[in-house]
Amino acid sequence: MYYSGSYYSGLKVGKPNEYDLNIVLYNEALMHYSKLVESHPGFLQLQVGMKGFRQDEAQMTGTAQAQFEGLLSGSGGLKNLVPKAVNQWLFNVVKKAYGSVPKKIELDNAGFRKIKHFDIEQNGPALTLMLELTNGHRVDLDLVPVLAFKRKRLRKFDMRPNIVHPQWLKKRGPGLGLPKAYRLDVKTGLEKDFFAIPKIGPCDLDWGIHFPSAEKKIIKDLGCVKPVIRYLKLFRDSNQPLSKVKSYVLLTVVMKMIRKDFDCWTQNFQSFCFLSALENLEKAISMGVLGWFFDEKCNILPEKYYPPQKCAEMSNFLREAICDMKRSEKNWRVYFE
């Protein structure tokens, strides 16, 4: 299990009622006989060599082997592991197991609470468990099945230099920021396993590539970074025109700003950094393009979720709000109510 999301990263706004849990799936034969193929920027396909897999996985026989092969697509010696099929498998497992799990949940230091009502729904790559407790609280658990791989598996990917030898981490010296401790910390994060996640991509066989450990290191204990991200999320939540902007977009905007100007964040100029982040967000939305931090060729503002007309509306709102807040600090409050 890998704990991710805003609560575990210190980016949660308001009381915690949503928790993101990555369920790390592991099968030794699958890891050994799988081949990662770069499909589109930011995505990969996972191909399984069936001959070696069947010979090596002696314990997976009968029904279990048939069910696993039901998660695959294609014919011949190589078959693709299908993200949607893996999501459906997890849904079926959780639904079947629910009857046997304890009907109580621990809420931080508040002791245990019993579950009054339980429901399940699929939200993109996440299986959401919606829990209603006897004390009236509601808790959502987002479960995402992921596969973990060593970064050496990306050796034939175009994005590899950005992970193994990121140029921005080589900045050093007076006025250039990036203290040695920070550089080493981020490098450590980049050396950790990356995840293949079943998020929707350009192709039904695509798995998204995710570097959760590196992202945590990039924003860890860095000046006003986390407060600014929380303000950005609150600003988004308080203004309906921006309601569809994903939190990962806001995180990406800030991470790219850190890469460009590290020192700005260490000086704790929260209002300046916040407005600068809004300006960068407006610029990206107006163009309909925001390159992924680890591969600029991957646009995390796809037209499917950010159509041109909606982007124009959001861009106009942001420009007016930025000008309004620059005119006077008295104008800020209305955007956070």
C-alpha cells in the first residue's frame, strides 16, 4: 500500500474526509516477463510474454490463470494488460470482500466509528469507497491499483534523461538556488520506483506513468510551497468557473515554477508566489497546454477535459481576478468566500 494524495502530502484544504491509497499489485512472473513500451508521452503499455509467464507461474493454474488472462488483450506471444480490466477486477474483489470486513473505521485520534452505509463507484482510475459513519461523518477512500517498476525499465523511453539526469537539478552556486541537500533529496525520490496507473490515456491500453516519491521530494519542506498550493486549491474551490481544474494541474504549475526559480519560494513571499502561480495557470489554460513536469510533450490539459470554450471562460475569469487582486489587498477576500 502506498499512501498518496493531498492528505498524506500536507496539501489538504479543510477537514480530512478523502484519502488516496495506491494498492501496489505484485506478481513475480508478471514483473519478469512484462515489457514496458512507450506509447504516448506520459503513457506506456504493458506487454506480457505469455510463453515464459505460463511456464514460470506454476502456482497460477485453473480458474486463477483463466481470470488473470481475462485481464489481457491481444493474441500471440505478447498480450497487453488492460487498465480497465484491472480496475474492474479490483471492483469485483472489493464488492465480494465487503461482507467479511469489520464494519468499523479508525478516525485519527477520535477512536473507532461504525460504518452505517457503504457504497462503491468507479471514478477514473480510482475505485471510491463511500462510507457513511454512525456519527454522521462521510469518508471517501480512493483505491487505485498500480504496478511498481524500477526506473531502469524506462531506459528506452524518450523521457528517460528527465528522470536520470534532470538538468534543472544541476543548478548550483550563489543566486542559483538548489542547495545540495535539496538536490540529493529530489534525486533520491527520482531513484524510487515509479508507478503505472490505470488512468485514461489516448489509447485503451495505455497506463499513465507516475512518480509520486519524486513529487513529494520536490515540494517537501520548501518555504511557502505547500501553503501556496493549499491557497490555490481553496481559490479553485471557492470560484465556480475553476471547479473542474484538477489538483494535479495546480501542483504541476507550482513544481514547474520551482524548477524555474527556486529562490522565489524559499523567501516565503506567499502573496507574490500565489499571484505568480495564478498567472502561470492562466497562461497555460489560455493556450490549452500545460506540459507534464517530467515530459513536456505530455499535455495534462487534454481537450477532452478542458475544451477550448471552457478554457476561454476560465482564462477570462483568472485575468480579471488577478488584476482585481493586484489593485488592492481588500479585493482578495471575495475570491475566498
